[in-house]
Amino acid sequence: MTRQIPKEEGLDHSLAFMREGYLYVPNRRKSFQSNLFETRLLGERVVCLGGAEAAAVFYDADKFVRQDAAPKRLLKTLFGEDGVQTLDGTAHTHRKKMFMALMFPANIERLTKLVRRGWERTLDAAESETVLYDVAQEVLMRAVCEWAGVPLRENEVKRRTDEMRLLFESGTALGLKHLRGRTARSSAESWIREMVEEVRTNRLLPNKQTALYEFTWHRDEAGELLPADVVAVEVINILRPTVAVSIYVLFTVLALHQFPESRAKLAHGEIEPTWFVQEVRRFYPFFPVTAARVRRNFEWNDYAFEQGTLVLLDLYGTNHDFALWSEPDQFNPERFKSWTESPFAFIPQGGGDVDFGHRCAGEHVTIEILRETIDVFLNHYRYAVPSQDLSYSFVDLPSLPKSGLILNHIERNEQK
């Protein structure tokens, strides 16, 4: 017998979602004592899911599609239109392979070396006070542009970095900030589109095994080159997420400060850097939810899902699920010592298969950049963290320490 999905009463709960942010879905999963419930957001019926079992269903391509799942405001800012995140089936698999062709170990190592070089250049020149969030974005933007084959002139570093930042900061914003995000999207796409046209007319010759080269000459399932507009969106889908790793950089250095016992264990080799990185990604907020639509009618656990229904998967809540994690609200990198690498219980950047599914193609890049960050700030530089507001809100998207994490007295650790 089909069961009734628990339903939140009321005409619309968009304001509640904005007020509660990352905790909107976890709060209701707790109050309903259920890993799924129904609500209304922006006037539409929405089913919210959480937990590993729900994530496994959500990433089943036979049951869900991404087409028309993301709100237009996100396509106009965060994702861009006609990008890989909006595709399904063979079109998605074919396009995803284009990204994964760049994610081989030697190429990822090349990017992390560029990041290391950027940190050294920036920290060696640091002034009396440095706002880590700001400098991390420029470090990552310079590195990823060189890695992706995208020319970046010195006099446009700040402008293009700010555009990437606005793409991931403005998606859920209202008013002027959202409009600035749309303007940034238009400007960034025009910038890259001109490069694509230059590559196709041999006026710009990027190295092979770079995103600009590979994406410009990539052919779709019909053997046709992608439109220059789409190539621009996909190149930005390399640049923008890499700059967004600045959020994780911020929380990684914050964790080194806030959890001195774990920092000491790292320094003495008692904790693997990868465990620390994974716990940062699990513990701190990144994205609250991800969206899909039901492909066709189906039943799961005796609940009926109707074709076309918008479904949100609880990313933050799943990473803090008491059914999946021991003391999930405690920062404990050692939990990853015996982690089984489930693709559905740990989903900070999406779940499922990274090679073929909708899990973030750059997840391994994120991990390696953060490992490099730990080495830099743990072993090669000394710094102080002055008194400041390090609190972060679960309402703001993205969530960030209020101060941006100010560091001072930065100097090389000559003993290393």
C-alpha cells in the first residue's frame, strides 16, 4: 500500500527556507522523523530527501533527471545555461567524459604545483593583515587560469576573480547582488567566448590537455563542435568551482586554528592530511541541497514519486546524519581512518559516481588543493590569528566566517 509522504502545512515556505538556510531540510527531517517530506517552495510542490539510502535513489539516472531542475536564477548566475549540470543520459555521459579527461593524476599535480607557487608568492608578499578569503580566491584564479590555458593579464586578475566569486555568491541572493551576479556571468562568458573563437581561428594556441583546448575542440555525440557559448559555460565550469574552493580553504585554515589537538596530531603524523581534508568537507557547510526532477512515476519505500516533481537532496544534513556518523557535530578527522568511501553517505559535492554521474568532476582536485593548503599553513609558514569574528551563519549562502579569516605576522617557517 502506498504511504502518504509527510507534508509541511502552509501555502509556501520559501521565506522559511531563506531564514533557515542549510538547516531547513535537516530541521524538518528531524521534526517529521522521516527522511523525506513534502513542502512548497516558490509556489511549487517539492519533495525533500536526506540520508544515504535516499541519496542512492536520487542519483539513479533511471529515476531522476537534471533538466529543468535548477531555478533560472541559478542558471543565470551559478551554473550557466546548457552546461553539463543540466544534461541527462548519453548527453551527460559524453559531456562528463570531456571534464574527466583532464582529471588524471599528473594533470591534477600540475594544478596543485601552480597553487603552491601562488601561495608562496602571495604569503611572501603579505602585508600586516591578510584576509584569507580574498587572497585565496586570487591564488586559485591565477592557478586555474594557467592550468586551463586561459590567458589572464595582470591588470584583469581582480576583475575576473570577482566575477567568479559573484557567480557562486549571488545565486540565491536577492536584489542588487543577484543582478551583479547576472552581469558577472554575461561578462565572463563573453571573455571566454572570444578566446574560443580565437582558438578556432588559430589566433590563440593553448596547450593540449588544457580545458580551453579540449573543450574548444570537443565534439558532441553527433560529431559536431560545441557552440562557442556552450564552450564558454563549460570552461567557466572549471574556473568558477576552483575559485569556490576558497570557501574550503577558509574552513581548512579555520579548523587548524579552532582544533589545536587535531593540528598537533597532523604535525606529528598521527592524522593523515586526507582525513583532515575530508572532515573539513563533511563538518563545515558548503552547498545545502541539490535538485533533480522525477523522470517517470515510481515507488520507493512505498512512497509514490510523480513524474516531473522537483526533488531536493539534503547534502549538509546527510553529512551530519546521526544514523550515518558517530557524533556528527564533533570535528574528528580520525573518523575517516576506517571510512568505507560510500558514495552516498558522504556527499559534500554531490553523490554517486564521479566518472559518469552527477558527482562533482573536480572533487579530487578539491582534495589535493586542500592537502596542499594544509602543508603550506602547517609546515611552511607561521602566522597569527588576531581577535576577530570567526562565527559563520547557516542562513548565508555560501556560509563564511564573518571576518573572512584575518591573518597577520605571516612569515616563512625557516626550520622547515
